[in-house]
Amino acid sequence: MKQAIIVFIFGVIFSGMNVTWAQKAKSILLENATVHVGNGQVFEQGLVGIKDNKIVIVRNALAYTYKKEEWDTIIDLSGQHLYPGFISPNTTLGLTEIEAVRASNDFNEVGIFNPHVRALIAYNCESDILSTVRTNGVLLTQTTPRGGIISGASSVMQTACWNWEDGVVREDDGIHLNWPASLQGGGWWAEPSPKKRNEKYAEEKQSIYSFFEQAKTFNSEKAGTVDIRFAAMKACFNGTKRLYIHADEVQQLLDVLDFVAHFEIQFPVIVGGYDSYMITEKLKEKKIPVMLPRLHSLPEMDGDAVDLVYQLPYLLQAGGVKFCLQNEGDMEAMNARNIPFLAGTAKAYGLSEEEAVRCITLSAAEILGIEKSVGSIEEGKVATLFVSKGNALDMRTNQASVIMIDGEFLPTNNFQSDLYYKYKKKYGLTE
Amino acid sequence: MQILRFLLLTLFPFAVFGQLPVPTNGSPLPKNNSFVLTEVRILVSPTKVIENGDIIVRDGKIVEVGKSVSIPNDLPIINGNGKVVVPAFIELNTSVGLPEIKGSGWDPSPQYESKKKGPYYWNESIHPEIDPTDLYNIDASAIDELNKMGFGLAVTHQNDGIAQGTGTLVTLGKTDPRLQIVQPNTAAFFSFRKGASNQSYPSSQMGSIALLRQALYDAQWHQQYGKTPNYSLDALNKQVALPSIFSTTDVYELLRVRAIGKEFNRTFTIVGTGHEYELGNVFDTLNQPLIIPIAFPEAYDLKDPFIARQIPLSDLKHWELAPTNPAFLAKSKVPFVITTQGNKTAADFWKNMHKALAHGWSVEDALRALTTTPAEMLGIQKEFGSIETDKWASFNVFDSDPFLQDAKLVETYVKGERTIVVDLPDADLRGKYSLNIDGTKYFLDITGTAQRPEGKVKLVKSVNDPVTGTQKMDTLSADAYVNYTDNDIVLQFNLKEGTTSNHFSLKGIVNTRVWIFEGTGTNTSGNWIKWSAIRNKSNEEQAEIKPVWKPLENVNTQPLYPNMAYGYAERPVSNTIIFENVTVWTNEAEGIISNATVITENGKIKSIIRGSSSYTVPAGAKVINAEGKHLTAGIIDEHSHIAISKGVNEGGQAISCEVRIGDVVTADDINVYRQLSGGVTAAQLLHGSANPVGGQSALIKLKWGHLPQDYLIKNAPKFVKFALGENVKQANWGDFNTTRFPQTRMGVEQVYIDGFSRALAYHEALTNPAKGTTPPARDLELDALYEIVKGERKITCHSYIQSEINMLMHVADSFGFTVNTFTHILEGYKVADKMKAHGAGASTFSDWWAYKYEVKDAVPFNASLMHQMGIVVAINSDDAEMGRRLNQEAAKVIKYGGISEEEAWKMVTLNPAKLLHLDDRMGSVKEGKDADLVLWTTNPLSVEAKVLYTLVDGEILFDRTADFEAQKAMEAERARIIAKMADAGKGGEPTKPFVKKRRGSYHCNTVGEEASTEANEH
């Protein structure tokens, strides 16, 4: 993104807060905010310096003196909270605009094994939904295809960009494998048919094994060999791409562990993992991370604790398993903006505040393999961050005052707030 | 009516029985329905048994029954030889002998009108005129199985549709089907299932209920005023005098049938499900006749613990408690009969019968439920139901008492016509014999039972001892196959000596006078040899009647309320509860007050005491120290679809306000408990949004642990669902649903204008009829529309786009009423001024959008902006998951639009109470209001707030500590039953693979009762 955006947002920044501003902000100092680093650390009164697009200083403001003239822009954030940009992994955000309008959906390709299909190609930078997600602090997303057994490759994207090349943080970060259901239920969501053993489970599992066997032995160097599916799989075996395995039920999870060991998958990630709390010892031992299911979802079974899903982050934390949050499910694109409140719920059910922040920032970045450049407010990382007037994990106080992606400011308004002010004006209502 | 009944029940049978001569091809065969059956054990009636008695039958009728009756010399004698005679059981709920009903198959294009020709009812699922008598045919294998279960009579009907037609009483013989017909039109049959009809209406259970009610009203009108023929309505009117049997598929349907019976002043005999025990003491006052199955669930195969954890507690509980159901009903003095439904084989039927008896049911009650009770229900007790003089000789003969043992059906008698099923020996062979085969002497010992003898053959032989070289005596022995039929005996055995076979197959005749067998056979070389045997000693042991079951001790009969996870051991009651030192969000002028004490009594808020004023603690009160905690009024979800059974949308017609959600409220939806855990205490259960005028709402309290009728708020204001936009114009229903009017927003307006105009005209015709005209038939749809147009029934209208919101307000204004609430109302912010002027309220989502085209301009600031314009605004869920954290959704209104915490909180409590006109009793913490209270760990709008207690009417229905204990108790209960199941599996009971029933959750646009591929829309 270029300077044009900075010019565009001047008005908003000024109207919102007391900002010292320089026309050409090459270096920015954010001072006196409570800095939630993302790694568990917190500076009650912090100082964060940004040059070009990088974070160059992160300090306790009370124990550090600086020269004002070294900074183009100094923003006083007293009483506010500074967070690394929140991350929304495993979502169709950017691939869909209006669920019921088929023409606007771009996340489900035809085919069973589609490792060669790449989500970022369809990522819509101008999505109206993106603008509403950003303003709640969600600045990075893993745009993810759906469907089939292998849905395709996801990419980690910024939630603001000119085009997908501009917006990509990590291209084709991993392949998504939907593990077959060990239990099967037909029907539909309002009148489900009874759940029973999936009689074809072994067969379906076998189809995955054989696909992976073939992919592993496939040699693209061999003259005259063309198979873009197998070629796309290579990166899963040499560790350059992650393998995201979507599975929830304990039988599936145990089988996934066997599978991962069998193929020596370098970076497996379990997505969902509703039952992961039952096998934390194994997951810890094998160092397999979990992207937990949407915390705001109902328990699977009548007899489950009513708040079982809310407790999952705590249960995995206690079990020593690396995890992050994601939001797959009904209306997941528009719902991506509620990711911070999932973290808030995790805090209500056992995590500390900084642990809660971590599971939507640094932990997510680590699981996605982008932790070297983003995910926390640390020196040397890219300045993708967010300032909220209050605690951003609480609905009441999540109020964006600064949004910055890759060192550039973004507007804190969106088309929804614009409509709001438009009609407020029509009715003659004032603040 | 009484005369009609008399005619049907008395004259009609004779018209059939008194048979006219029929020309035969050749000389007619002689009748064989006169005889004497002697020396039998007779289960005369439930209360009378005759040991070693005789039955005299002439022309199919019983002339005399008793001990040592004088045997006439003109009748053949059938020696019963100690067998057991059981009166023919009567099956009321079967389709035996009738062709299977097949629909014309699924058709993607909806069918709105009946395709039936002739003067029939307008809906194809109402076909009471069906009389299946002339379709009856002999289904030999089904009849064999029914006979083996002990049944000799059945009322057979076609189990299809809502008003299904009548059933025909048949005898279960296998001769000419015409001879089996005892009485057509014996009973009328009903269900809530639409069956094979492809007509779009009804598509839900509440639609079925409304349709049946309408048809019954139409029949009443037709009786009085009908001038043109209508076979369906004529049939319905005739059926008023018949026993009416209503089949159900879940335990709460029983209560729904009761309600219809009450409305039309008739008693339906209800075909239950076997879950009746779950209703507890409800039956004490009902006097509700029932037909129940004794098909008890098999144990699950739960060896795999990953599978075991999937089985819901409800299934485990039902497995354990189902066999107690008959005993429970007998104890509750419910008149009930048994249906074979669910038992495919006679072996299953008797196994389950024995199980029920072991679980406390008595043989007397069982026999009653199979014979005299069904006979009385049908009014045929003078002819069938027991083995008594003047009744038909319809009974079955077993080799032993089938209620106590694994008995075998030997003979059946259908109105005196004898059929031999198994030819049993009439002599007891058992004893010790000397057996001579070709000069060698053997010993033969026959044991077992008289009917199934078993043999053992021994040979004492001198052999050479290989060690000592001396001769010694050795005994060889072998089991022998013994078969005795038609006075012939077959013996077969193989006396092995080392590896050498000595195989004999012998056949001979039996002389029972001197107990000698004599005959020929083959030896191991295949040579024919002669043999004989003579009995030295007869069997002395008296055949002991050992039941195959024994009464179980310590039978668990305690269901949970409801009988599932998180059910209570007893129905909850209200307590006096005192919250001390609590911060109270009053929603009243006082605002938020700290350090207060709130006391509830008899389900109401008794007092709110501020500061340190003293008070007396009433006896038995539960005192909760709530220091640092926050007490609020319970959350009211203005828009919910939980706790609804079998369809949330009656989408078969554009106007369906005749349907009532209140008819189909269910009390076993786990989401009720989950919402209590999120502080929800009341909700409006709305019909879906499939049509411009939907169904009538149910205003409920979340009374977990109670019955559905106790969920309904007493004297609640009347509400109805309206809907606008994409759902009602079927925009997202696929390419086949393009024919129902309306398909555009333009059409929607006219649906309303038409409906309201018709309602006014109808009311005028009803109350002020023109001279010489007949009054209109009662019309449930127009009744409700008239209430709406008069403002007596308030509207909650699903809406998104400003144009249509505006339209409905104009329509309402033109008819002079007010739209009470717009729900969803995502573009309300665009017409908030007009809504304010009209007087409409709003109930909206906090932040949903982007799920369909009409919500593309939805903004999360909507609630705030409408509130700023002075509209009463509520935040609702429309979603079982969101419903349990509406406090968080309310908090979002603070984020989007910056309103105060108190005002935000009112959006999920007081404001929905106002919109539902329940604010005089709910919505704030005020003395005298209902004790619907929630105690939170902290500020309820905080993302960290958790519910500690939820009270509804002063009953603690969620308690976080008790919830934790309940989880542990539930695990223990599961483990106990799973262990018991494993034992049952080991003990030879069949087990079945795991199948877990699941309940779905409804949203606005969920159509139909069953599977469909509609997307989730709101």
C-alpha cells in the first residue's frame, strides 16, 4: 500500500485522538499505551517505535528517554491498549462476499484431491467484509479453501491490500486435508439423521494413505512426468508447507497422529480438534499444534459440559499443547471480526489476559509459520498492529483508534460506520 | 350418535356373521368348527385359570368351559394333554394384510392443490373415507408370526396420512380372506404424519395439527349446513361414534392429542411410544387409554469407549427403564393395550413380554392388556376377549404357559376352525429302556421334556487292557437323537470306541400300552438290522414349570425430568431465596444499586432491601451471599426457535397463521438448559420466515424439568410471526420453487391486503349474517387474521429492507392497527423515523450480516441508532448458540454506537419484555415481579461474566456448582448403565451397533420436518 492511504486517513486519526503528526511519517513513535506484546509480556506504559514498516523499539516508557526530533510522528496513547494485529486463521474471509449469492462464493473447487488449488488467487482485497473485520483489530487472515478431502492451499494475507500479491504474507502456507469422519450422520442441520459409525472410514482413510504414498514417491525430475497435484504436495514432505488436518473426534485425532508419523509430516497442524483435550499428552509429546474450534459454538453432545468449548483453550494450555483460535463455521467470513471476543471468552474460562492475547496473535503466527515477521510487537518485526481505546478482547471496549498494517495507517471507519453517520446526520442526531 | 353407535356395534356384526349360502364348485366341504378340547389348562380370562379343564365348541362358539364337564357324544374329542389354552389376543394397531402405501415419489416442484378427483377434502392427507376392507388379503407369514405371538384378531388399517380412514376387524386365520372379515369400520385412525401426500401443506407437525382441527371444524359445519357432498367430511362425522385411535411418535405428542380431544370433546385412544414412564405422575389424572408397544431397546455394543461416549444418557436411561413402562402404566391405572409394533418376530415379542413381567408387570395385567381391554375398547367384549360361554372359540394353544415359559404355539382356533401348527406327541416317552439291537443289549435313557425328548445310549463291554493284558469292563456312551411323531420313533446315535464309529439309524413304532418300541434300521456298515426296546422305568420327575424369568429385585424406575442429560431427579419447585450484599441491575429508576438484598418467595420477587436494613429470614429460605456479584432480571430472547418439535416453518401456504408453535413445544431440548446457563429465562418461540404470514408464537419460560404445557406463559399476549423479503418470496429456495404467490416484494403487499380484507368479510358474515345466508364455517386462519387486523394479536415481523418495512407499516395503518415489532430489522436504521411515528418496536441482531443479498447494508450500529431515535430495541438470538451469550451481544451495542451499559442491558431484558407486553411481570428487578433472576460473577456485560444461578419463577434451574456436580453424577450414571449393558450383552441379549439420535436446531428459514438441503438462512 502506498502513501495515498495515509493521506486519506488523516481526518479520522485527528478527529479520534490527540496526535502529533508529521506529513511524511517515516518514523512513528507510539507512546504510553499498555503494550500487549503477544508473547505473554506486557508493558503497562510502553513505547513502540516504528521506522519504515518495521518495529525498531519496544520499551517500557518510564525507563527510556528518547529524542523527540528523531521521530516524524509521536502518538500519545495514554490509557489505550496496543496489540499485535489479530490473526484469523482458517477462514473463507476474502473468498466470499454474500453467502447466499453463488456468484460471490469462491472457496470450494470441484474435486476430491485439490492440493494444487490456491486460495490467494481468489482473495478479494476490496471485500466489504474485510473492511469490517479490520476495524476490530483483525489484520491478518489465513484465507482457506473448503471442500473435498484436500481442499487446496491456503495463504496468509493482510486484511487490507491493493491486490493479492501486495497482500500476501505467506504464499501457499499449507495444504488443507479434511480427515474422513469416523462417525457419520446424514440429514441436515435442523433434522440430523442418527449418527453412527462410518462404515467406509477405513476405506476413506486408505484413499488418503494411497494419495500420500503416490505423492511422496512422485518424482517430478523424471522426464515426461507431469502431475500438478503431486507436485503441489511435495512441499508438505520437505517441510516448506504445513499440512493442516481438519479433524475433531478422538478416533480421528489418534488416526491423524499415526498418519503424521507414517509419512513423517514435518509441520502438521490439527484444525478443529474438538476432542483434543482428551489426548493432550500425546499432542504435547509429538509437538502437534491445534487450531481450536470456534469457541462460540454449542457442545457436540447433550451431556458435554455446557461450557466445554469455552474451556478448550484452558484445557490445552494446562496440557502443554500449542494452540490458537480460529472461527470456522456458520457465517465465518463476517464473523471473523469477533475473533478478539473468542479470546475474551478464553480468558473468562481460565487463560490469563496475555495468554488470551497470545492465542490470537503470536501462537497463531507460530502455527502458521509467520512468527518471524509478525504476531507480536517485538523489535525487528513488521509493524502490523492495532490500538484500542480499551480492552480489545471485551465487546464494550474494543474501539479502534489506530490500525496499522505493514507500517501503514488504515482508516478506523468502514462502510458500515459511514452508513451509520449518514443516517445519523439525516435524523439530526449528534454525538 | 348413541343410536348409530348401537347399530354399528350390535347389528353390524350379525349381518356379517350370519352367512348366506354361497354357490360352491362341487359339494361344499363340511365345517369342522364343532368339537371338545379336553384336558387343557385354560387361561379363561385375566382373573380366572382352569387347570385340566375342557372346552365344548359348537359352530365356532363356546358352549361350555370348565372342569369335568359332561362330554357330549356327538362331537369329536381333541385331547389337549395338558397344553395351555390362551384367548386370542387382539391387535389394534396393524396394517396386516393391506398393501403398502407408496407415495408418488419426491418431486422438486411443489404441489399446492389436491390432485384427487371427486368430492373429497381439499388436502390429500385428510382421507377419513378410506375403508380398507376390500383390500384385505391373507399375508400368511405375517399371520403366522402374529399367531405365534398369541394374536387371533386384529383391527387392520392403512397407516397413512392424518385422518387415515377406518380399520377393519379381522380374524387372523389363513383361509379365504372374505371369511376373516368380522367388522369393517371398527375404529377410526389418525396421526400427525402427512404420509404419502405430495401436497406442500402441511410441512410441519403444527401444520398437521392445524389441518386436522380445521377438518374437524369443517365436518361440524358440513353436518349442519353442507349442501354438496363431501365424502371426507361425511366420513369424519360418522367416525365421531367410533373408537378413535391416534398414533404418535414421541412422548409429548400424547399431550398434543389430548389437547385436540379436549377441544372437540372426544377421547382418542393413543398409540404411545413406550416412553410414557417419562411423564411421571401426569397419568394419575388423565384417564387416557393407550396402546403401547413392548419393543424394548436392545443393549448397545459399547465395547469401544470412544463409541460409548457418543451414546446420549437419554438412550442409556431408556434402555434401562423401557421394560418398566407396562408396570408403570398398570400402577398408574391407565387403561392400556399392547401392540406388537416394533417386534418383528414372536420370539422377540415373548422375550420382551417376559422382560416386562420380570420388571414388575403381572401376568393378569398383561393378559388384560392383550384381550379384555382391547375387546372393551372396540365394544366386542361379548364375542371376543376371553374363553367363556357364548363367545367365539378364538384361542391359541401353546405347549406351555407362554407368559412364563418359552412356549411353542401348537394349534390355533379361529372361530372354532382348528389349524395345527406343530404336531406334538401326545405321549410322554421319558424313562429308562433296555435296547436290543441285533442281539446286543444297550441301555437307553430318554430325558428332556415330553415334547422335546433327549436320549442317551450306553453299552457295557469287556475290553482288553493294553497295560495289564487283562480283560475289564468298559462303558461306551453317546447322545441319541430322538424324534417322536405320529406314533413313530426315530433314534440315531454313534457309539464311538476310540476312533471307531458305531453308527445306528433306527426307526420303529411305539406301543404306548406296554411301552415297547419295535422296528428296523441300519448299522454302521449300512446293513439292515432289527431292534426293539422295552421301558423298565417311567419318568418319575414331575415336569416342573419353571418360569424363564424371575421378578427382578431393586428395579430402577426413576426417570429424569426430562429423561436425558442434565435432567433433574425430581420436578423442580420454587424456593424462598435470599441474595445478600448483591449489586442489583434493577432496570428501574433506581438504576444499579449496590449492597442490596433481594428476597424471592412463591415465585415472585418479594422484597428488595437496600443497604444494611435488617430483615427476617423466612424458614427454609436459601441464603446466598452474593458479595461482589451482580443480580439482574433474566434475559428474554425475543426471537428464538429452541424447544420446538417437528418443524419450525409451516411453509406450505403463503398464509399459515392457523398454526401454533404452542402446539409443538417440547421439553427435552438440551438448548433450554444451555440457555439457562447463559441467563435466559423467557423467550418468544417464533414460527419461521417461510411465508408472509407465519404461525402463532409461543411465549415461554425456560422451565427445564417441567412438561411442555408448563413452559407456556399463562395468559400471555397473543403473537404471530410475519415475514418479508427473500425468504417469503423463496429467493433462495432453488429453481423449482418459483410458483407460490408471492415471488416478489410487490406480491407480499397484496397477500396482506387480501388476507386482512377476507378476515374482515369473514367476521362480518359470522357476526352479522345477511338474512337467508348460512354462516361461514369456522376458519382458523381467518380467525387469527381477524385478531391481527383488530390488534388483538401482535405481529413480530421478520424484515430486512427498508422498502418492505415501510410497506407493512402502510398496510397496517390502512387497516388501523400497529405493527408491534420488526425483528431482524437490519435496515431499521434507514426508516427509524417512520418506525417511531408508527409506534413499532425493533428486535435485532447485534452484528450479523453478509449472509444474503438483502443484508448487505446491515450495520452493527443499527440497534444503537434505532435506540437513539426513541424506538424500543431488543437484541435477540434466532440461534441456540448465540442465545446463551446474549449478554455479550448486548455488550456489542456499547461498542457499536456507544450507548450506556444500563440501556444496553435493557435490550436483552426489559425491552424484549416491553415488546412482548410482559413488562408488567418480567424484565426488571422489582417487587412483585416474577422471580426470573440471574446472578452473575461480575458485570453481566463483561466478556468475562458467568452465570452462577438462574431462577425461573423462583425455581433454581441453573446452578453452576450443582451443574458441575451433575456432570460427575451423570458420568457415574452412564458408567453404571454401560456396565449393566455389557453384562446383558454377555448374558446373551442381542446388542446393536451404536446409532445416536441427534436433534437439530432451527432457524427462521428451516423448512420441513425432515431432511432437505436448504441452506441456513435467517
